[in-house]
Amino acid sequence: MSNQKKHSTVLIDDPVLIQQVMLYDIAGARDYIYLEIYRIGNDSVGARFIELLTRKCREGIRVRLLLDSWGTRLPDSFFSHFREAGGEVRFFKKIKFFIDFFTKNHRRNHRKLLIIDDHISYIGSANLTEYSLQWRESMMRIEGPVAVAFRKTFSESARLYRKYIFNKFAYKRIIHYENFEIVQDLPSIYRQQLKKYYETQFRKARKSVYIETPYFLPGYKLRRAMMQAARRGVDINVIIPLHSDVRAVDLLRGKYMGFYYNNKIKVKFYTAGNLHAKCALFDDENFGIGSSNFDYRSFRYQHEIMLFGTDPVIVDQVKQHIDATLESCIDFDHESWLRRPVLEKVVGWMLIPFRHLF
């Protein structure tokens, strides 16, 4: 499917199908399974995955799980059979309640990554939960040797899983693999690799930019980069859910809608349920897909991973995904925004000092 014979790719946006295909690939594993994910649910979906992973352990397959301790809050009994069968579970950073609560506890591992046998890899937005089965997601399945690069990123995260890293200059180098770029973020104030990458892409854009994200709270530099691109005539489009699963984010983002409107940055609201997909498309030439939201919290505090590249087949898949999303969108209505309730305006202003924590 890819222009390079070594890789075959498909973008899946239906969470039910994502889980079905993942389970199929896991069942066929012959060597190892590495899963790094923010959330596994204590529900039928989580139970189905753990049951299959336990069976693979009993077959002699090496299975390693790296889960975020905040996103995946499960009793030890949930993994008892899995551990007995030889499976490895690591929980990323336990919550600390009395030391630096509001910053350290936001340094979560938000990545969604599955690697199987150095041959199959998944990267994208989807968690493994029952409650998100109706959401719109974006998950890229890649069949080919780039899985080796993803395995290395997983191993790095597994080594750091207990450390509260927040070196203001910390960063990971971009991994260049054929026509792919794997961009990883560590919590940092000054070295925010993904934010910097997006700023560069906005400066380079000539025709159009599409950003699809559930939470849209870009900082000043990103807003300025978007504004400058729009002033050059670049068609800037941001696709967000009409109502996300975090009401405070919706109220806070509303404060900035006038700025976007006045600077010709088009905002589209997805109306067919919750939009949880995280992807980007620049000039119909460069794609991005992964775990990062387009907000302060992801860029500054969270461990994230995105895949960028110029593979025309993947670019076309991302474009088709975005076009399908737009079919269920409505445009931002400036007049309605001006008439929004006073309480919404007040709450939006009150939340500004806390914008880095959403």
C-alpha cells in the first residue's frame, strides 16, 4: 500500500475496528508484544485484551505492558493471571499527593503504541476502553521494519517509567527512518519538540493546514505562527469536537475563538459524537498522526509520540480521514459566540491561569 514496498499502512478511525484488528494481530504474534498505552479499561474491552495477552504469554511469547498509573487505575487482581503466566506490567509514575502535586502529577505517559514481532506497529489516539467505543479516533497500522524504531522508543520509556523527569532542557532526538520522522516529547518547559515541529510546519506551509484534535489550547507562539500563516494566505483549518469529554477545556478554548475568527483561522466543530483523533495535514504533502493533543498540557507536561512523513499513500489516507470528519462538522458561528452566556465568558477567563493543566 505504501510507495515503499517495505511498508504497508492503513489508517483506522473506528474504535471497534481498531480493537478487532489489534486483537487479530496480537493473536498472530510469534516473538513479542509490546503495548504502551495511557488507558486500559476495567471493562469488557480491557478484559478481552488481557485474556488474549495472557494466553500469548502461556504460548511462550514475551509480553510487556507499560501503562500510565493515572490513566489506568486497575486493581492488582486484574493482572494476576497475566503476571502468573510470565507477563510484565509496569505502571508509569505513581501519583504523589503531597509533593509538587499540580506539576509532577501532570507528567503522564499519554502515548499509544503497539509493536508486534518487529513487523507490525500501531500509533495513534485510541485507548482500550468500553466507554470510548463511539468516539472518532485515528490509529495507523504499519506493517514493516519501522516497528524496530518504535520498539526502541518503547524500551526507552520502559526504563524511565518510575522517574519524574522534568529537566527544562530535556528532549529526545527526532528519529529519522526512511521517509518517516518519529517525534517524541518529554516533559520540559523549553524543549518542546512537538510544539517546535508544528511551529516550523506552519512557517513552511504554502497552501493549507488541517489540525484535528480533541483539545485545542495552543500557546502564544503557536497562535502567532497560525496567524502569520493565515495572513500569507494559507488556509488554516482546526477540527475539534463541539463538546469534548472535558467541559473545562471547552469553556477555556471559547475565550480564544474571537482571535481565531479575526485572524482567518477556521474552526470546525465535529457534531457526530466525541472527536478523539489527533492528526495533521500540511499542504496535502506532510502528514502527522499520534498521541499528542494540541494544547499546553501535551506539549509541556506529557510523554507523547507522533509520526510525521511525506509518504503519499499515508498522506492520502489522512486526507480521506479528515474529509470524512468534515462531513459531520459545522463552522464556528461568530455571532452565536458573541451572544454566549455571561457565565461561560466569566468561567473561561477564570480558567486562564490554569490553562497549562488542561
